[in-house]
Amino acid sequence: MKSFFKIFFASMLAIIITGVITVLIFIGIFASLVSSVNDKPVAVKENSILKITLDNEIVDRATDNPLQNFDFMSMKSNQKLGLYDILKDIKKAKTDSNIKGIYLELSEISAGIATVEEIRTALLAFKESGKFIISYSDFYSQKAYYLASAADKVYVNPQGLVEFKGLGAELMFFKGTLEKLGVEPQIIRHGKFKSAIEPFILDKMSPANREQTITYMKSIWDNIVAGISETRKITSTELNNLADSMKIDNAAAALNYKLVDGLKYKDEIIAELQNLSGVSEKDGLRFIGLANYTKSPEKKEEGKKGLAKEKIAIIYASGEIDMGEGEDQKIGSESLSKVIRRARKDSTIKAVVFRINSPGGSALASEVIWREIDLTKKVKPVIVSMGDVAASGGYYIACPADVILADHNTITGSIGVFGVLWNGQKLMNEKLGITVDRVTTNTHSDIGSVFRPMEDAERAVIQKSVEEIYDVFITHVAEGRRIEKAQVDSIGQGRVWSGVNAKEIKLIDEFGGIERAIEIAIEKANLENYRIVELPRQKDPFQQILEQLKGDSQESAIKQYLGFSYKYYKNLNELLNLKGVQARLPYYININ
């Protein structure tokens, strides 16, 4: 018995000690992550090189939460990169005497093509300083090569590859699955191009959807080819021939057809960078990454002292639009409206740059946000900067602005609305053997029930609502863009456009990213001494961590398991849980 208790208590003590050690380790990691948010300013050494890798996902605005996207299995942070931070860093490096040049080490880039275009534009502006940009990779994805083509020299590993094949899109359809399950999607829509519901009712693209997809994809590809053509001095015809013929099948072919300037190994690149930056082999290269360079202080302009009182507010609207409070990558009508309202009433904020990256969502939520932007425009300049996508509800909230900017490769338009109700009667009765009986006080008390099909009278009522919302939508666009309502209807109907198309039909005013939007805001507000504030204000990192630890662990587990495919699961889940009339893009658009 004594032996038993000795073993028992020894085991208990071991468990307790292990638990305490685990907690202490976690607290150490936790404290380290929190303290990393408030690191001291980083000093940039002489003859440094700004190294840009873009390994992690790029979003418009990075969070301060150090646990966001932290992988506890590998104990590594996959912190997202903020586009505005990247653009500021490139601009700062242009005049930083300690930065000799930029080194791009690119492979896959987890960002939309419009985001890549903004970074590419910033790199081209950096080259005006006379400083070098060198790019190297073992493998360039097509998106990475588009960005790398802005460099002075583009190198690839002798056994590497440059992907160059044109754009392609694959759409997934669920009609057959729903039929087998016995679930009927009941669709009410306005607009022949409003194809958000096509995955549920068709087994392939409709002619209208195929037409719009080909149109905007060709526009985006033409812009990519034009950009590469300009910097690489290869004609657009030659580039398209290379894509069609699949001739770029190895590194030697990429060199032969002038897509790259040389085939080199990493040690040869290091030697070239040492020569360009003026450091000896003994001293070694002085790389500084984006994460650290963001923390380096920016030199104050001459004549400007202290903290400027007058401000330009950048208000971010990223993700699906819905009612209520939002979250990191989801727009909530209530929370965003409060932010816009406060910015409007703040006399120190002289102009608003409204950065939109959204495929749309709830039509009602879009209307709530539209109202606040419309009121704000009447008291101070509002400049919209569109990101990768600002379509349907994303365009709805943009249309009142004084000026609307988009990149050539932005996806926008999709001016149309729809509603969807699910009928699962066949699934319940025939597949599962479940029947549902009902009691109602009025004729249509159970309208919208998933256990029966809609009646004609109910469909007519919802169709009328959809038509009314569409009419309000195109009226807002006509008034905001100062064009005829009939013209808006002709380019609306739910049709998706690229940024280039959108400028031709007056949905946007000019091409440009967030930096250009800020320039216009400064001009319109007639500012000289000002500072930039980013809204909504981020929560304290400690509070964010606590909220994340209390958050939905199931969602995190799914995201971890599915990895890159998580966005398809998320998009399907959103479509299956739609509520009310929607103003949103037809499907998840992934262009490669």
C-alpha cells in the first residue's frame, strides 16, 4: 500500500510540476508577444538594404494583436502584413540616406492583384531616387513576377522557374449536390448579370456571367502585360505569344526571352548586393525587413514642429458587410457608422480617405453606411480608395464620395441585388423521414420557413422589395456620380467590371491607390501641416488577445486544417447563411 501511495503522489507531483512549467512557458511567450508590440524604435545602420519578402498574407491594415494568426504548433507567428505600412516603408526608404536599395525575394504572394499593383507602383516611384532594386527567387509565381518586373535586375535560380501563362478562373457549382440532398434554393434577383446565385441553380456559367468574367479578366491581364512590357522592354504581342505557347518552361527560357536578366545562385546575388551597397564581404550585408523598418522613425520635414493638430482620417472598411458590430475582417454597419459619424463631427479631421476592400453583403447594412458617408461628404472631403475589390455593397457605400479612385486591376461595379430562401422540405420528408406541421395566426406568418416552398404571392412580395432596393441603389449611384439613372441601370444589372472598365463608364474618377487618395484629400482640404490617423482605432493588444482566447476555437481549428482552401469554405458558409436582400459579388473571385 505504501508503494502505491508513493507512486500515486509522485505521479500527481509530476503532473502539477509539468502543469506549472507549461503555464510559465505560456506566460513567457505571452509576455514576449505583448512586449513585441511596443518595441523601441529601430535604428537603421548605414549601407542597409530594405529586404521585402511578402511571405505572409497582405491586408489593408495589419492588426496589433501579436496572437493573430499565431501557430502554436510551430510556435511561429504568421502575422499579416499591412499594405499601408508597406507603402509607407517604401516611400520612407526613398529618402532614407541609410537605405542603399531594395532587395525583393519573392515567390508566392498572398494578396489580390490590385494590392500587388499598388506595391509595384510604389517600387517604380522608389526607382526615381536612383537607388537600386534587385529581385531574386528560386521560383516566381505569375503575381510575384509582375511585382518583380519593376526591379532594375530580375534574377532566378539556374534550376528555377518563372510562371507566365495568363489568367484563369475556376468556379464551383453546387446544383447537383443540392438536388441530391433535396434542398431547393428559391431565388429572387434583379439584374441579368447578378450571378451570385448561379452556383446553386446552374451546373456551369450562364452566357451573361461568362461574358462579364471574360471582359474584366482580359482587362486585368492586358494591364499586367502592359506593365511588364514597359519595364522589361518586350512587346505585348511577344508576351502574349509566350503565355500562349508555354515556352517559359525553365529558367533558361526565361533568360532567352528576356523575362529575367540572369541565372544566379544565392551566393552570387549576395556578392552583387555587397558591391551595390558598398560593404565588404567581411562586414556582411545589412538587411532590414519590413517589420523592423516600420519601427524606424521617419525624418520630420523642415519647418514642422510638434504634433500637427489637423488630421486626415483613413477609415478602413474590409470584408463582408453585415448588420451590427463588425470584427477584424468584417464590416459591421453599427460600428463603422459610429466611426464615420465621429470623424464627421471631429473638427480636427479635415478630410476622410475611405479605404474599401469589400465584395458587399447586406443591402440594408450598406444603406446605413451610405447615409453616414453622404452626410460626411457635405461637411468635409471624402475620397474613396478601392482595394482589390469594392463591388456591389462595396460600391454602394463608395458612390457618394467626392472622388473615387481604383487600381487598374480592382474588381468593382456589380450594381444589383438578390435574395435567397432555402426550401428543405424534400430533404426532411424524403431523405430523413422528418415531417413538420405548423400553426399560424395569419396567412403568411411562416413566410421564409425552410420547411416548405414559397407561394407565388410571397415570391411577388419579396420580388417587389428587391426591385425597390435596386431602384434605391441605382438612384444613389446616379446622384453620387452625377450621371443619368438610365445609364446606371444599363451598366448595372449586377455586372462586374475591372478598374479600367469602371473608369470608361464613369464609375470611378481616376486610377490610384491609397497614397494618391491621401494626396487628393490634402489638396481638397488645403492642408500643409497635418498628420494621418487610421480608424477604427485598434483595441489594446492585451484586450485583443483576451478576446481571441475567448473566441471561437472551432473556427480557428477549421482555418488551421483547411489552410489555403479555408476561403472557399468561408465563402460557401456565408452564402448558405445569407439573411435579407443582398448586394454582393457573385462568388469568390480568385485570379491566378
